[in-house]
Amino acid sequence: MRTNIIIHGDCIDELKKIPAQAIDLIFADPPYNMQLKNPLYRPNNTKVDGVDDPWDKFDSFAEYDLFCTAWLTECRRILKDSGSIWVIGSYHNIFRIGNIMLNLGFWILNDVTWYKANPMPNFMGTRFTNATETLLWCSKSERCKKYTFNHKMMKRYNNDKQMTSVWKIGLCTGGERIKGADGKKAHSTQKPEELLKRVILSSTRKDDVVLDPFFGTGTTGTTAKKLGRKFIGIERDGDYVKIAQDRIDSVHTLWEEAGWIEEEQGRRTRVPFESLVKEKMIRAGDVLYARKDCGVTALVLENGTLQYKGVTGSIHKIGAMIQQTPFCNGWKFWYTVKNNRSRLIDELRDEYMQKHCGL
Ligand SMILES: C[S@@+](CC[C@H](N)C(=O)[O-])C[C@H]1O[C@@H](n2cnc3c(N)ncnc32)[C@H](O)[C@@H]1O
């Protein structure tokens, strides 16, 4: 089976050509059937750039249900017994999809809420601002219990706290949002890479095959590539296929998290930063230097936390705060400088493990 490809075609036809039990993970962001009948306007009469694309329109709920039953049936067939599927939707469609999935035999593992940090307001003030979407994460059946869940990795990704099923992530904006030559959004529903990063990181292993039957701008393929996973995308619209291919071709470096599985395997013992302070490899009162020559320093405290501009927190939390990112691997962010020699604290952790854990 060819991987790292985008198939230009209808997903039901194309899914039928894929052998049974071939795919490790499916991420599906199908049409939501938003049923937007009239254009939306803001109070100042400017038009809201809503999802009114022809691909999102169905004549009836019955037609939508038939469509979803067809592609979900094929997805279940091609999924390995050890695989799992994520389907994202809004209140418009997710309950219908959940019902269809349960009837087909899928088993819900989590309903993850994507809490949008920057939702579009309800301009007319007729309802609450809709600030969430739902991701159903399912195994093939209740019997299929050997699905991948990288619990330790997700905990590490979440500053050493167990990750919950509520994910606060901004909409896809700024440099990540793909624009056309006219400066307008190239696709109305491009998903943020952070969302796909959590999906793929949590439920695949390196080299696993991730399939997305509604590929759009290729967020799934882009993220899979950055995490060292393989992908298959299916998309009906030729313009989106081209956008997605260009986007994926422009990825040349892996995300740091791509190597975490191997690291976890080699490093079964977790070492808290505090252990290095107790061992006096780093002392309370020492200064740590942030990477990328950003000129930032933080003070090491007795209990293994850092103090920066009056805020106290773990090496990960303070690193994330400085970079203004949701997460940071502090081990690869902070340096010590002794006798004019700078060393990443991750190297000191390795030394600690060699001494105490025989690794
Ligand atoms: C909600 S968008 C996916 C957006 C994507 N997740 C991203 O981040 O760019 C759904 C996509 O599915 C495509 N699509 C709709 N019906 C399809 C079908 N039957 N087969 C293949 N693609 C389809 C649309 O063209 C659209 O690009």
C-alpha cells in the first residue's frame, strides 16, 4: 500500500480500494452539514465569512446520514483491530455521527472537547457564543482493547500532568492559516496543527499510517510528517489537493516530539528536575539560561522549581510561558553555564540516569 500520498477523489470510492485492516489511525473532519440558509451579517452590516461551501451542503438529514454511514463503514473495515478513529464535528452533526458510529459497532473511548480560545462571537446576540467542537475518539469495537494510547507521552506533553478531555486551543489563524493570492482564506475550515498534534501524538507510534478521508488543506498529513508518521489523504477538490501537497512538501524538519517514543523506550524511569538539585548537579540559587539566545534567565529554587519575573513553576511551565506556547519540554530548553561551558540540562539528566538508573 502506497503511503505519504494524497488521493484526488471521492472518499467513499477511494476507501473501498484500500485493503481491510491496513490503517493504524483515521482522523476525519467531514462536512458538518451546517445548514446555513442565509448569509450572516455583523451588526455593522459586514458579511461573516461562514462555512457556506457547496461541499458542506446536503438536501436532507437522511441524505447526510446515508453519506456518513457509507464512509464510516469503509473506515471501520480498513482500520486495524489495534487502530482507532477520531471524528470531529460541531453540535450540527456530532450527535448524528455518534449515533451512526455506535450503531456500526465503534466503541467510544473519549469525547474530547476542543475549547476554542478565540471563538467567533454570536454577532446577533441570539444565543451563547459557540466556543466548542467535539472529537469522538473510538476503537473498532468494545472487544478491541489493544489500541495505542501514549499516556506517558501526553502527560509529559502536558507539563507532567495527566491530560484531560478538554483541550484549549486557538482557531487556526496568523501564519499557519493558508491564504490565496487574493489574501482570503484558502479553505474555510482549516484546523489548527496543535489539535492534530495531540490526536496523532496520543494515538499512534512512529511510522504508523494515518488516513484522513477529508484532507482539505492537509493539516493531518502535515502534522503526521512533522511527527514522523506516514499518511494517506483523500480529497475531492483538486485545488485543495494542490494546496495540501505544497504545504506538506514545505515540511523539512520534524517536531521534537517525533522522537519521544524512542526516548520513552530508552528511558523508562522519569527523573524530576528536583533530583538534580538534590544531587547538587544544579544548585539552588543557580541561574539557568533559555535557549535561542533570547537572553532570558531564571533562578533555580530549592524545591526544583524556577523563578522568573516573580512567577514560580516547573522547568516546562516557565519555558512555555517565556515562549508563549502551550507546552515546552524544559529539559531541552534550559542551559547551565559553568566555567564558560554551557550544557543543556537534558545532558545532566542523562548523567544522573547513568549513575542512578544504570541507563
Ligand atoms: C471540513 S473540511 C476538512 C478540513 C481539513 N481538516 C483541514 O484542516 O484543512 C472537509 C473537506 O472534505 C472534502 N470533501 C467533502 N466531501 C468529500 C468526499 N465525498 N470525498 C472526499 N473529500 C470530500 C471537502 O472538499 C473539504 O475540503
